[in-house]
Amino acid sequence: MFHTQSDVVFIKGLKVDAVIGVFDWERAITQPLLIDIALETDISRAAVSDDVSNALSYKEVCDDVSEWCKEIQAKLLEHLAGQISDKIFAKYNCQKNNVEHC
């Protein structure tokens, strides 16, 4: 039997090449970012049904985060993490999320 409390889905080590930084030379290049994301969500429907349509799509989250990093071109990692977190809440069914950069 599955519990009804939220579970955590982890995405670890997502590599994205994006513009990040405050200096002119940083703004002229892309740099590798390693991003870890923890999404608190209810997986009980997917666990019972074995149907991917009831699951949080890891690939979709990774694709979105990669695209957002490239679009945002933040100066500060803190700003980028906050923007990603806000966008995750807006698009995905999760109660909490945590975005970390390495």
C-alpha cells in the first residue's frame, strides 16, 4: 500500500551551458552549470496506475530548466535559482521545490 503524503523526486547533476555572471567577459560566454532539484509531489496515482501520464516527467522538467537557464541569462546564481523555482511552481504540481547549483 502507498502512503498519501508527498514524496520527493530528485534531479541531480543537470548540466546546462548558459550565460551567468556580472562581468562583461562572463556575459560573452556560456558556462557550465550543475543543478540539483528536489520536487515534493504526490506520486501515489502514478505508483498505483503505472501510467506515465500520472507521473511528473523528469525529462520535461530537465528540458524546461535547461531552456529557462538559457533564456534568463542571470547575473547571480541566487536570482537564477529563484526564477527556476518560481517557474517550477507555476508549471508543475509540487508543494515544495528546492533548486541548488554546484
